[in-house]
Amino acid sequence: ILITVVSSCQQDLPKDTPKWLKEKIKEIKKDIKLDERNGNPTYRWVAEYSKGSTIIYQYFVDAVNSPGTAEVFDADGNEICYFIPELGSSCGSYTHTEFMHGFQKVRTIWISK
């Protein structure tokens, strides 16, 4: 059983995952442990999207006790904007759906267990 638990936490990332994103995922894993200790488990994932030659990454959080959020980053790791349902966004008047219009999901990079 211990082997299963350890291996589920040691998910391999695609080899071409940008270095900044690997570091971000390390931070996310620390946040997950803190959330679990505080009784607020979350489900998180990172996905890659493209529109033409533009690549973006989205970091999603679904929390049991709060609304889910999405942060959007460019290919260099710069935050473009974030969305928090019912609370607002940093993307001006765009909704998440409007902002993502035309982007196609390329792949899921990482999913929390």
C-alpha cells in the first residue's frame, strides 16, 4: 500500500515541461499539503492550451470550501490574468469562457491525486 501512495505522489511531468512550470508545480504540491492539514482539500491541475502559435498554461483549483479558480500564464511563466467565479478576475470585463475563446487544449500537464 505504501508503494501505491508514494508512486501516486511522484507523477512524472512531460519532458518538455518548461522549467518555470516545474517549479510552479512544486509550489502547488506544498499548497496542497497545507490545505489538507487545514481541512480544506483541493483538486488541482495544470493544462496547456494553444491558439495558432500562442501557448498558454492554466492552473486550476477546485476547492471543497471555496469557489474554484484559474490562473493563466504565458509560455514564459508570466501571469496573464486570473479568474475567481463570483468574485472577479484580473482580465478586465472578459469572462473565463470569453478569454479562452479560440484556444484548444493541447494536454493536461499535471493533476493532483
